[in-house]
Amino acid sequence: MSDQHKTPEELEAEIALQREQLAGTVDELAAKLDVKSQAQHKVAALKDSATTDDGRPRNEVIAAAGSLVAMAVVLLLWRRRGRH
């Protein structure tokens, strides 16, 4: 149906629908521009992936941290030994 043959109610409904769609688009753009909120969501997601449901670190995280500490110790010992 062309715009010339639409009733005022149909035009109002179409305008209301377009307003809702525009409001949704504006909300999506605002969310993309909210860097602080995005950072908070990423931190929360990382925390969730690194901890169990009761808040304890996952075994994989503990193992990775232990490996990093062991590598740092080996590197320090290797450097010290190379100086002597």
C-alpha cells in the first residue's frame, strides 16, 4: 500500500515502529562507544573463566601460574650462573 492510501492509524503505527528501531540502533551505538562498560564486561568474563563457581582459581590457572614462576626462577638462576 502506498503512503497516500494509508490511514492515519497505519501511518502512526509505522512511525512508532521506526522510532523503536531508531532507539534500538542508538542504544547499540551507545553501548559500542561505552569503553568503560566494555572493559568491565571483559574483566568479569576473564574472572569467570579463571575461577570456579565458588570463586576459587581453576586448576589450569594455578598450573599456568606455577609454570610461569618456575620459568622465572630458572631464568634468574641461569642468568646468575652466566655471570660467574
